[in-house]
Amino acid sequence: MSTLTKDALIELIRDKVGYPVKEAKEILEMILEEVKAKLEKGKEVKISGFGKWIVKEKRSRPGRNPHTGQKIEITARRVVTFHPSDKLRDCVNRQVPPTDLLNSRGGSDD
């Protein structure tokens, strides 16, 4: 199984839509930058039929260094979590081709 990379997505856009590589790259970069900007502001990003990314605040807490056993303080931070939609979850579990996920209409969205 291979990893889906940014370059592979650019090639998919180029092949499916017929845009030149430069334009396909610009489109993908714009989408990713918009997602990143919303998450940086702590906003939820939801793509209907796919899923949503949520920024969660984690409090500081005591922890241990797994190598030394020494007690340490784990600092407060923000983490991004992804929750797949019901459609995506069903497709992954049934191994439905991704084109069926993107072409389907209606149903419940997460």
C-alpha cells in the first residue's frame, strides 16, 4: 500500500480535471492553506461526506520520561483530531471505492 502524497494529489487533479501541473498545485495549496488557517484559529473544519478536524485544548499534566522514569511536566498544548463522517467510516469498513464516497449524495454527515 502506498501513501497518498501531495504530489500524487496534484497528479490526480491534473489527470481528472485536465489542469496543468502548476495550476493543480496552486489549487491544492490554496485548499490546504485554508484548512490550516482555520485550524490555527481554533476553528472546526468540516468536509461534508468526508469528516471534520477539531482543535482541542490539552491541559498541562504530570508525566514521566519513559527512558529514565524521571517525573516531568507535560506542557499545555493544542492538538488536532480527525473524526470521519459516517459515509467515510462505512466506505473504509466495506472497502467501497473512494469514487462512490465522493459521488454519493444525501445521508448523514459527521
